[in-house]
Amino acid sequence: MAALTPDHGAAQYLRHVAIERGLSQHTRDAYARDLRAYGTWLAEQGISDLDQVTPELLGEYVAVLGGADPAQQQAPLASGTITRRLSTVRGMHRFLFAEGLLSTFAGSGVRTPKRAKRLPKALPLDQVEALLDAPPSDTPVGLRDRALLELLYATGARVSEVTALDVDDLFSAGDTADAWLDPQRSLENGGFLRITGKGDKQRGVPYGSVAGKARAAYLVRARPAMVDRGSGTPALFVGPRGGRVSRQGAWLILRAAAERAHLAVEISPHTLRHSFATHLLSGGADVRSVQELLGHASVETTQIYTQVTIETLRDHYLTAHPRAV
């Protein structure tokens, strides 16, 4: 059997996940980064043929990922990151073995580290409101930022999902599922977003009048001038030069709003998504409904938010009940 280098093996696997499995570009980019890191490590071990990789060697790789590297001032990777990287590497080896390009499956018996359950961090409502009100309402960029943040919180969408939205993915509350937004109609009411999530699965998510007004102000008073500066784009959220706002750009918008609101808390790209889910469940929403809104494949992923609300109730009980302690 001819030698198969890590680079060639990775290229074949990435082609497979793009064509046969239809994974998104964002996911494929993450796979490519994981496989590049793996290939670099194999080269350091003197491995040039993937058939030389054994389960023991792959186990060593997992151990390296979980250990600190003082020489390079690197901290150990989080268990979730290690699990994802190992999953990518094992997926490549499994595919190449199934295709007859490798004589053995090196991922057999290699275990992923136990992933510690971390409760998602949600902001209390007053901090969410401060965050959403932070961007100025008298500039095109400020109107865009307000609309973006309002839709993130109103729908619980991922940052990558919101930045991928086109104007045609909006439809108003009075529309049917087949009738998309008519620019001549009033935009002052809420509506629905057509969101394309992981695995290119689409879902319709409603949003209320507050987000609808922010969206209307942006579409009418800001976006037209921004689009005119570029070559024209269907993107809903555009930058000052007329191009689509990137995931990184949206993260910078979120961080700038947090600084402007003087929030002395940790903010992440998922902060508003976590807050959306936690606030819905705290208000009595059904966990299955929240699952659908978030686009989770499994209800187990959504149920972690119920733990957040239980922890909040426990804290309130311990604080308020006269015989709690």
C-alpha cells in the first residue's frame, strides 16, 4: 500500500466532508485547522505516513493536547477542544480506513477526556438591556449595531447565523412562510428570521416589536447608504464599505457595546444566546420549544439551561427564605 502523507490524507477527508456530508464552510475550516495541527505534531514525531499511526501514538497526541507546554508558554487545552480535535482526527482515520487507503484504524480504543459540565453564563435582564441600548442611535453604524444585537437576543441565534443572514431571510409577522419581506411594507412590527444553522438546516425563529423597530431603523436609515459604498450585497448586516459583517466583526460589535455599557462581566459571542435561552426558561417556556428556537439537534443540549434556572432559584431561596440556612 502506497504511503499516505498527513497532508494528502487531510485533503481527501476535507473533500469528503464538503461533497458527501455537505458540512458548512465554517465547520470545514475548523476541521482543516485541527488536521493541520495534527499533521504538524506527526511531523515532529518523524511520522510521514498515516499508516504508521497506532492507537498508542494517537493516545500520546491526546495527552500532549491536555498538557501544558512551559517552553511555548501554552496552557493545556480545554477538554471540549481536545474532544473536538480528537473527533476530527479519528473521523479522518476512519474515513481513510473505510476507503482502503489505510491498513488499520488508529482511533480504535482511544478515549476522549471527560468533558466537565460548564453552565452557560447568562446576563440578568438589566445588563442585557444596558448592552442593547449601548450603540448610538444617531449614526448608521450605531443603528446597524443596535439591530444586530437586538436580533441576537430576540432570536437566540448564533453570531455566525446572524452574520450569514441576507435581507431575503427576513419576513414580517403578517407574511406566510412563503412570502418574504416586501420593502414597501411597514417594518415596525416583529416578524420571523429564516436561519440556516449547523448542517445547513433551516429554521424559522420569531422576533418581537422591539427588535423589529431596530431592524426597521437600520434598513431604512442606514443600510442603503452602506450598500451603495460597495458593489452591492444581499447581506443583511454590512460594514461601512458595503461588505458583509464577519463573525469577528460581530464579536467586536458585541465587545464594544459591553465596554460602552460599562459591564464588568465576561462577555462571549454566545452571551446573548445563553441569555435568550435562560430568560425564556425562567419565564416558563417549554424546553422543547427552546430547543427548536436554538436549533439544537438534541434536547439534552438545551437542558443545561434548565440547570442554570435551578441554580438561580436556589440562590434566591438561600437569600430570601428565613430558615434556608
